[in-house]
Amino acid sequence: MAGKSSTIAISPCSLQRLLLILAALTLMIFTIFSLRSITSRPYISSHLSDPSSSAAPRSSSIYHSQEVFLLNYAEMERNFKVFIYPDGDPKTFYQTPRKLTGKYASEGYFFQNIRESRFWTEDPNDAHLFFVPISCHKMRGKGTSYENMTIIVQNYVEGLIRKYPYWNRTLGADHFFVTCHDVGVRAFEGLPFLIKNTIRVVCSPSYDVGYIPHKDVALPQVLQPFALAAGGNDIENRTILGFWAGHRNSKIRVILAREWENDTELAISNNRISRATGELVYQKQFYRTKFCICPGGSQVNSARIADSIHYGCIPVILSNYYDLPFNDILDWKKFSLVLKESDVYQLKAILKSVSDEAFVALHKSLVEVQKHFEWHSPPIQYDAFHMVMYELWLRHHVIKY
């Protein structure tokens, strides 16, 4: 009819379908923008680590997730701060390392590197974690007995608790100490609240002596300086199937020597190679070997693992309780063989079952991982110090105030 506006009748069913379509379109648009925000690269200062920079590791399978590692690593470099308690005379057992050489060099390097790094803050209010800088390696060097070590550690820590408010906020959960010497680990074990609460960065991360993997950190035992240059890309020179030489100071080493020391394809010796046989004979043997056997000694750890990695010899881990260094980050099965101690009886068959193709892949990955098991002063990106700091960074996220 003229003069009347026409109207369109919409049924309730049609209106419901229209609303559902609009809701679906809205959800799709929101999802697209959310995915873009997640995958967009965060701002990274030019002087810090950029996951796409030339300093970052190339595309590799040695990590559980390389993308997650690189992004979290960049965030760590931007934000992570550690407060070092200033108490204690550096000329005695505190603050500074005993030395940067020998079996316990990792402890010394950490003590030095933390002060050379951008992670150190002098403002405890900016700190994510607190470092207790007491060195049992220095105590050992001065002839301190285990009993006196325990007393010294206890007095030092209790003094920090009385003097500063930070320990009591978390009962020490945001505090950590570093020790590579097994006697040092025992000295701290004299204080139950330290074992229960603090983050222990230790070279002997054995499940059967109170080590807690999700709380504590495995410190790689690296004997530096290395006697010879790094090995790698030299498969044609590796004609010996397996190699081990050392003291029989553990049950697994006794069995290893007893079962295989007379084998013609495995170079197994129940004593260290004498220097009288030639210069650096022990180290040169790593260059000629495909698989280097790494059984635990008096503790589960061994500097032989880092030696094997450095010289390009695939490490064969023989242990039931070893939380391997950087296990949260690195996929050890990509560059080593991880065996149970009971596998020692089938050791030769296991090594010979690795195909040439699989060995080449293991060796290639081993060369890629070498940079993570080297210490430097000052530290450099992705070296052993930064990997330990990354492990600490991961753990600080679970601490509640």
C-alpha cells in the first residue's frame, strides 16, 4: 500500500541461524589475530640474543624444542637477575674461585662468570634468584675436613638468614649454591633445610642421594683447559669401536673391566694410560674411537663425558641414576647412547648394532652440541655458563612468594 513502509518478516529459526553465523565469524577473526600475536617475534635489543641472529644455533635436532629454547633464552638474557650475597672474605672460602683448571673447573668458572655477566645485580629487589657464594672446592684446597666444612657452611648460611630478609620469604627456595666437588655436596647435606629448599647446582646429580631433578641443576663436569683441539667431522679416522681407561672405583667399572678388557675390538683398560707410553696418549685415543664408555666412578658423574663430546667421540652413558646436564634442553639420545648399567654385559653387541647411517647422525649432532660444554672467561652466548643460567631461569618460574 502506498505510504506504508514494507517490512520483512524473519522467523525465529532464521534469526537464530544468523546469530550463529555472526558468532562464528567473530570467533574466526579473534582466532586469527590471537595466532598472529603469538607467532610475532618479541622485541629483542640489538645487544642481546636474537633467535634469528648468526650467534644463535642453526636449525638442529639436538634440542627437545629449538624454537622454545631460543625464545626463552632471549627472554632470559633480557630479564634474568641474580643477587650475590657480598658477605665473606674472598681470601678464604667465599666469592672467588679457587682455580679455573682441573676436574672441578666448572665450579670455578661459574663463580667467575656470574660476576662477568649481565645477570649480576647489586640490588636484591631486582633479583629473581640469590646466589650463596661459598666454595667447598676452596675449603678442600685449604685442607678443611668434611666435618669442618659442614660447620662453616652452616654458620655462613645462618648468618645470611639473620642479616637479610630474603631467605625467609621462600624459606630459601629462590636461593642456590654451586659445588662440583662431591665432598662439597656432602658438606651441604649436613643442613637438611638446604637440601630440601634451595636449588643445588652440582656435578654429582644422582637420584639416589637426594638430588631432586625438577628443583636441582646438573652442573657439567668439564676438565679445562682441554689438552687438544676439538674433534669432529673425522669419522674416517675412528677405527676403534669403544674405549675406556680408568680406575676401578665403582661396581660398574669393575664389571666393565672384567667383561671387556681382553676384547680385541674394545680398548678397555682397568688403569689409566701411563704418560710413559707417550705424550697425550689418553686424549689422542678419543680421536681414534667411535664410542667412548662413560661409567660413573665414586659418583655418577664423570669428566669423561665432556671429554668425549669435545674430542668428537660418542659418549656411552652407563648409569641408572644420572640426571644428565641440560636434560631439560638437550635430547641426549641424538648425540649419545644412554644405557642402563645392566647393559654392560651386552655392550659390544649394542655398539655394533648402531648402523653407519645412525653413527654419522650421532657424530654430526655431537659436533653441534660441543659449544654447550665449554666454559669461557668472560662467558659467551650458549656456552656452559649460559646453559646453567638457563636451567636456573626455568626453575625460578615455579617459585611462589
